[in-house]
Amino acid sequence: MKLAKGLLPLFLLVTLSQLFHAQTNAQNGSIRGFIYEQESGEPVLFTNVYLSKTSIGAPTDANGYFAITKIPPGEYFLMVTYVGFDTLKIPVTIKANDLLSKKLYLIKSTVQLDEINISAARQDKVRETQTSIIKITPKEIQSIPAIGGQPDLAQYLQILPGVIFSGDQGGQLYIRGGPPIQNKVLYDGMIVYNPFHSIGLFSVFDVDILKNVDVYTGGFGAEYGGRLSSVMDVTTRDGNKNRIAGKFDISTFGAKALLEGPLHKQKNEDDASATFLLSVKNSYLQQSSKIFYKYIDEDGLPYNYLDIYGKIAVNSPNGSKINVFGFNFSDKVNYKVLQDYNWNSYGGGLTFLAIPSKSSVLIEGNFAYSNYKVVLQEINKSARSSSISGFNGGLNFTYFFGRDALKYGLELSGYKTMLDFFNIVNRRIDYTQNSTEASVFVKYKWMPGKLIFEPGLRFQYYASISAASFEPRLAVKYNVAKNFRLKMAAGMYSQNLISTTYDKDVVNLFYGFVTSPTNKLQKCNQVVLGTEWDILPNLSVNIEGYYKYYPRLTSLNRNKIYEDSRENAKIPDYYKKDFVYETGDAEGVDFSVKYDWKKVHFWVTYSLGFIHRNDGVYSFVPPYDRRHNLNIVSTFNWGKRNSWELDVRYNFGSGFPFTQTAGFYEQMNFANMGTSYTTGNGSLGILYSDYDKGRLPYYSRLDFNLKKSFFLGKTAKLDINISVTNTLNQQNIFYFDRITYTRIDQMPLMPSVGLSFSF
């Protein structure tokens, strides 16, 4: 019944929009199609497609798809402009009630331009709300210092406003006051539960196969749900449609190989095509560090990982397509004097894009299964383990009405979580749960004049706990002037997953998942206000302030002492329940300045944030409450064909909170009858100070990378990279064992050399 009530307004809105669409297009025509690069067959993303000498046009999406509707009958020239490619201009004839379908191919320009004053990105600022969203391309990821000569998404995410990383080692992502469990990461529509390796410089994603990355740091729309804080939507490209291509990387950190090409070439526009893509990357730092970085640890740096991703894409003549993919990601860390930590993730799935022949609707769908398991074994402590496995799938529909658009869809997911954990007083928490989630959503983009208005509604149902959540969303932008814009986003969000992180660790390494133990959902209400100002054609400023209120959060009970049994019925729940409820809020300001002029790129981001929590007994700040975070990035190209490149990045972050140690005592175990405290030998107990009242030292790191490219032919290229991580050799804390007083720092000064050959 709850699901039916949630679907009713969706169906009514869709029906009304269809009637409106039919009425407004009765005497007009439409053009739809795809834009591709001729050399590789890859879609051209977010470029301008318009009718010459008119204001009628549309951008391409992440599939290279465009749809221009409400076109009066007549003769026009259809134009496509994209940086680095020749402008395309073709004649078209529009008839009433007619729908034209086009597949267009862009040719790389032979003229090198030093500066482009008009770009698709700048146009997006005017026609998209873009509140708390950052669109990332592989080219941008490659513009920052590449550790070991291998650019990685994890390194780029660390410079985004509002994003906090825990450091070079044990890297975890915190966005605007939210822990990693509140971040939803999608990889070709599949949920990835841990996208970052223990050495925080690398993720599971291969930059060379990425097509687009959308990072929503807050206020995301109705098409996303099931998380409170943020969304990272990562999509991969298809393999090369015209030839066998590849890339091989090797450095002192690790190696990477990529191979791609056609399985079936498209002989003409009426023929289908099929491609393959295979990526393998690994770290052998534990072995290579014994040679190159022996000054850090004679036993080597204990980081190894292996990531494998494969994909087959089949494209139909009209642009419809289906992708099938599979993956296996693994990570292993072995500190001989501290712990053994490893996780493994595997799975696969499919995505599809359907283009009906008589309609401008875009239909997208996905289905995937994945499994993730993590185990942590510390010296003289019980092992911790957690796992999550399950499926997720969805179906989305998008209709275009001139500059406006309607999008709606449904999602279904199911998963099983397991946790085996001993807390500080050696009380075991053993928890297994199955969960199913279903949701429907609708949002409409309306552009009257200078205003962009994007309301949405999401209905989320959690079957395992019989809980439902209606979640309105809204994004608004007002183009005050051509170079100045105001924007806002707000919404309500819910989540069922909780983290198994143990907050009394000085630095958290173990990170697992469980579902909510009761029928009470975690909730978050948030609002974002911001402004965009293009001070000069090549200088822009973006400022966003945010506030998040958490009426309910669920976390592991760090204060549990007693078993939750009948004998302990009179003991307060605070000392016997496995989980407790918290309230809190997070607020802050994110500031960024971008400067691009000819061959110089300069970017500064600064974030100021505050986080508060209350568990009903104590008020505290969580261990990821970093007050200040500053990043400065600069890139400079020079030489023939810009064959030389210098990248520099500096990061400063104030210290994370942690719980200090007040002292030690002999802890006696009276579980066995006859135990005598006068003659028995107890274990070492720890007395803790007030929760998270201490602050770790500040974090500071300067990196640089120098690259030289050699062009060996039309498609072959050799890159030589020299990079230095932590150039100033700052001693940034990574881990501290309370009992042995053993401290391990983040990466010291680490030079590296890398070679990359692509063909």
C-alpha cells in the first residue's frame, strides 16, 4: 500500500507531461542523435549542438546523446562545436510532427589553439543548476601531480572543496561532515562499497578507462538515494571501435596494462558494432620499496593491491547499446608489529541504453551484483570482520521538451551484511541481516527565462524494517548576469546502512557495513546556498555554504560493558545495547578559485567545516572533524605540442580529533568462579580521557610531477614521469598503538620514476 501511494503522484505527473508534450509539439519537429569522435568512436560528452543563427540547441549527455525539440518547420544548419575538434555544420530540414535521427562524427583539429574563450563547461553554468556537483574528466585527473607517474581519481578527489581524506595511508573519504558510509559510489551503475585502497593515493578506478565522474558533495537530486551525504557516479568508456589500442605503465609504485579494440567493426551507419576493454593494475610496493625506499622500512612498505576490470559493449545502428562488465578488486596490508588487514571485492553487471524509433525519450537501465569482505587482525586482539553482498538495478526514462526535461525511474536493491567484532571490553558483537530497498523518483527541469527550477521527489522503501521515506528535493539557479549566478539546493535523505568503524582507534583502518538493527531510519535534512562569479573569461570563483541536520544516526555503541540479557534488565541501555542513536549537525563553507590562461592552470580550494554529535549522554565531535583544509594546484605546459608538463600540489589540513589515553590499569576477568583479584594476573586495561577531546598534529604535503612526452607516430606516445611525494618530508601521523606507544607516520619524502607507453 505504501509503495502504491508513492507511485500514484509519479504516474499522474508522467501522464500530464505526456499530454503536455503531445500538445506543445503538435506543429513542431525534433532532432535527436549522438555525437562521436571519428578516431576512436567514443561519444563526445557535454558539447553544444545547436541550429545556426538561432537560440535553439541542446548539450550532449554522458552518452553523447542530444535531443532538440520544439523546432519550427524550416531549413536550418545543425552545428557542433567542441574544443580540439573541427566545427561540424550540416543542413537539415525540419517538418511538422517529424523526428530526425542523426549520428555525427567529429574530426580532431589540426590547428592548435592557445586559448578558448567559449567552452561547453561555461555554457553548463548557465543552463544547469550545478549546486554541489563537480564534473570530472580523465584529462582533468591527469593535470595534477601523478604519484609514481600514474594519475588516479583518489589523488584528484583530495583537492575538491568539501572533501577530506584521512591521509596517504588508510585513505578514506569524508564529505561535508559525513563519514564514508554516507557516500554512495556507483561504477557503471553498480554500487562499490570500498573504492579506495589502504595506500590512499590509489583507487580501484583506472583513469584511462573512465568516461566521466560526477561528484555530488551535497544537495543531490531525486535520482539518487539510500545515502545521507554524497554521491560519486563513475562511468567507463567503451573500447576503441576502430583499432586495437592499449597502454602500459610501470613505476616504482606499481604497474598497469590496458588493452582494447573492436570485436566487430561497424562497416556502415546501418551496421552494429562491438568492442572489448580489459584493465589490470597492481601495486608491488611491498617488494619494490625494499630496493627504492629501504630508508623508510627495511621490511618494505606493506601495501599490495590488484584491480581487474573487463567490459564488452555492443552498439546498435540507432545508438542503443548494452554493456556487460566484471571486476575483482583486492587490497592487502601487513604491518608485522601491528596488524594484518585485507579486503576483497568482486562482481559484475550490465547497463543498457534504448532509443525508441518514434520518440525522443531516453531509456537507461542497469543491473549488477557485488561482494565485499574485510578482515582486520591486530596483535594481541580479536579479529574483526565484516562483509556485504547483494544486487542493485534500476530503470530510468528521460523526456525532452525544448530546454525542459522530465526524468523518472525506479530502483531495487538487496544485500546481506555480516559483522563479527569485539569491543574495548571484549564484548562480542555478532550481527547478520538481510535487507531489501525499493524506490521510485521523479524530477522536472524547468527553465523560464533566467531561472532554472528543478524540483524532485523520491519515495524510498526499506522492506526489511518496513520503513518508508518521502524525500522532496529542490535545486534552483538564477542567472543574475551573464557572469554572475545564484544557486540553491535542498532535500531530505535517508539511509539504512551503518558503519562498523570503531571510533576509539587513534586512526581508523577497519571499515565494514551492517544494516540498521531497528526499524528507525537514519535521516538527514540539508540545504546548500552558493554563488558563481566569472570575474574574467579565464578566472572564476565558486562559493557554497551548507547546513546538514541529522535528526537520527545509528552507530556502534562504544560504551557497551554488559551483555543485553534478562539478568541485566535494570542496567541502562547505554551500557548494554550494541547500537546507539545520535543526533547532530554539520555546517561549513567551501571556496574555490580557478584560473586558466593559455598553458597555465591554477586552482585553489579551501573548506571550513564544523561537526557536532550527541548520543543522548555526551556531546562530542567525530574523529573526521577537520576544521580547515586547503589545496593549491598548479599546472604548466610548454614546448612543441605541449610535450613538457609540470604539476605542483600543496595540501594543508588541521588535525583530526582523537580520544586521549588517561592511563592504564590491571583488568581482571571475573567470568570464572573463584577468580581472586589478590593472586590472579589480569590483562592491561586502558583508561580513556573525554571522547575526542584531543587533536592530532596538522597534516601538510607538497607534491610535484614533471612529465615529458615523446610522440612516436600518429597513435603511439611515450611518457616519462618524475614525481616527488611529500617533498618537504613532513611527519604526518598515520597510526598510533596505545599500548606499545608505537607510531607510524604517513609517507615520507618519496621520489619515483614512471614510464608510460600508449598505442
